[in-house]
Amino acid sequence: MDLPEFVRSHATTVYHPVGTCKMGDDRSAVVDKELRVHSIDALRVVDASVMPRIVGANTNAPTIAIAERATDLILN
């Protein structure tokens, strides 16, 4: 087995994907600033997918902060 083939068949990633649900008001945005999914009533996205880019550390703490903010938004 050559090196490129070995790498393709054995390599994995250890990154935390973020940013798959763009926040905003433009046509490509999935959620608004209150985490509500556009065009779907009573649905919010409350996870790392609303982060615009990956943080320089583990994503756990910022995800908890997003959840805390969502709690405030939902209760108000």
C-alpha cells in the first residue's frame, strides 16, 4: 500500500464541525438572531451549528453559552 492510499484509508478528523446553520436575515441564513429557524414555527437551532466559525478551544463551553442564551430567549 502506498502512502497516499494508506492515509486516505486510515486518517480521521478530530475537529468539531460548526457553522452549518447560518444566522442572519439574508436568503442563505437558516436562523434569525433569536435562533428561530426561518419559515418554520416553534423550531430553534441551539447548538454549535449557529457559530460563524470554530473557536480556538473545545466547542463545549460556547455551546453551553448558546443554550443558556436560548433559554433566556424562549422564556421571554
